[in-house]
Amino acid sequence: MQIEKYVIWGAGIRGSRLQRRLGDERVVAYIDRNFEKWGTSYLGKTVIGFEEYKRDYAPYKIVVSCKQEDEVKVTLKENHIQDFFLFSECPSEFQQPAYGDRLEKFVKAYLKKEQEYVVYGDTVYANVLKEWIGELQNQNPQHAKNKEELKQLSLDGKELLLAKRVDNKKELDRLGCKVTDLFDCSDRIREYHNPEIEALHNTHKGERCFIVATGPSLRFEDLETLRRNKEICFSMNSIYEAFGETRWRPDYFLVDDYSMLRDESIDWDAIDVPNKMMGDTSEGFWNKKKHDKYLKYHQIYEMCQDRLPHFTDDFSTRTYLGCTVTYTCIQLAAYMGFSRIYLLGVDFSYANERNATYGHFYKEEKKEAVGYTKEVLNAYKATRKYADEHGIQVINATRGGKLEVFERVDFDSLFKNL
């Protein structure tokens, strides 16, 4: 089978991840809006401008890898280019920095030579999946890009392989054939399962906890209140900046920002907390650290501007990115059975601003952290939806801030009768 070749829009870190997943032979060139990059080489491929693409590379389909994909989509459609792919529509293992080879290994082990397959989805991953089938089975599988094309196919005796996100799989059950999700299949990849995390499931059923974020409204005296009252707390990232001012420590400390995990200036071993839980977003971190000091959890990478992210039902196997580690903490708290989850220091101070920088409770020389407003807001909305459906109360005890998705409560009122 002849492999498809592509031009990647975005000569940056996401483009490099895409090239790593696709393989060098599938990438012809990069498009970038920065004219200073034109004519240079990136990962062995020429960087061009859009006009040069239209003139010399038009036969190759574009895969948009940059985070500004909405702007790029407008440009493409204004130039009457309707047929392109989005990197954000690929599986998490394609997009995240680490462990992308596990998906390929799992899928290739799953495929059976005697089975006929139909690939479903108009994604670059669908094309790659077809190539894997051709490589292993010496067959050219049928391909349905959408529901209308699927209706035109005979599925008798065939297995339908999902190569796109399908939220309502019940519709596909009516087709009368076996349907296998090879897009979001990390729950079946053995290496992601952590039995130590599974042992935490429902260990605090019906109890309350606090998720302490690092927004500017956080007060050291509030942390002392939590300590005196022996509240179970989750926290994250740079909360260790508070440890010089308080005896309080979180019971569960989570980090899944790959840029933090690969920051060699942070001595994670020296941070004095009971349970250190780190995401698998940095392969380099786990190559250097002893696993017995940390609980590793698998992070599903997805950028959700136009829909709600998923909410995990099994934290021991996977958790979903919400562009804020607070969302990860909430998913863990729900998995552990807490029925009342209080948020503290979740300012969401950059609400209604586009990719605005945000601050923390400690003094900073320069603010560099960027908040993705749409994605984070959708994560909180997904939390509210999941909580309402599962009898969980998520209550905002933050002093001020702009997060209005949840019911609010005065933090001090929670301890008046204690």
C-alpha cells in the first residue's frame, strides 16, 4: 500500500510530535507563518510559507498541528481548501509528548489476519490505521469517512474500527457488526494501569475533601485552618512555594504539566508530601525517577475548545486533560469516592480573556503561565455535569475569583461550628 504524505502546518513542538508519530517518510514539509523560518530546515524538512505551499506543494494534504488551529482553518477555507486534517482530532497518544509507540504496539497486536476491517473516520489517524492494516494483513481495508459513506457499505462479517472520536456509540450498535474503538482505547493498554491507584478506589466514599489550587486568593491562614481541622486535601504543581509559611501539607500532590516534570531545577524528591502522583506526560522524568517514590497516572491529551472533555470513570487507567491540573485532582477525588469536593484558590482569574497569563499566591518576577480559557471552562462544565449525574457536590470556597460554574460557599463558614 502506498503511504500518504503530508505537509504539517506549524514548525513547532506539536509539529515535531506529529512527525514523530507519522514517521519521517510521511512528512514532506512544514508551513509556518513566521517568515523568518521560511527556507530553513526543521527536523530535516523544509519550512515554507502558505503561498509557496499553494504553488509547489498543493497535491499534499495539510495537517494543522499548531494550537491556533481556528485561525488556520479560516485561512484554509478562505483559500477554498476544504480537505485538511487537524492534529487535535488524533488520539491522545499521537498528541502527547510521551509513549506514543504504545498505541501502535497495541493496535498491531490486536489486528487479526483472518478478519476484514472497515476503518471509520476522516482523520489522519484513519489513514495511518489503514496503512498498519495493509502492512500486517496485506489488505486494503474499506474506509468510511462519515455516516453517509458508512451506510453505503456492506458490513456483513466485517469489523468496524473507530479512528475518530465517537461519543454516541449506541448509534453504531444498530449496524449489526462488531465495533471496536481504536481511537480512545487506552483503558485496554496494559502498561497504563496502576494497581496502587486502583487500591484508592472508593476509599473515602461519602466523605468531604478540599482541592487547593495556587491562585492569588489563597491565604496561608486558610491552609492552617485545613491542617487544624484535619481535612483531606489535594493540591498541585507549585503549592510547595507555601510550605515555608505553613505546617499544612496536602495528602495528595499531583503534577501532570510536562514542562514542570522535565524542569531539572525542581527537586521533586525533596518536596515533603505524603503521596506524590505524577502524570506520564514526560517520558524523561520517568526514565530518571524511581517509581516507588511516585504514583504514575496516565493522562489522555485532548484540547477541548468546542466540546466538553471526558471525565474518567477509572483513574487507575486514565484521566483526561482539562488544561488545568485542578481537573485532574477533581477526577481523582471522585474516583476515591468523595461526595463533597470543595475548591479553594481556584480563581480562574483569566476568564473571558484569550490565552491570558495568570498569577499565583506567591510573588513572581514574571508571569509566564498561560490559561486556556475555553478549554478550562469546558473542564469545569464537564465536572459539573459528571457531579450532577453521580450525586457529587462540587462547591467553590475560593475567596473571589471568576469561577461561577459551581455553587459558592464562604470558606470560613465551613468551620464555625467545629
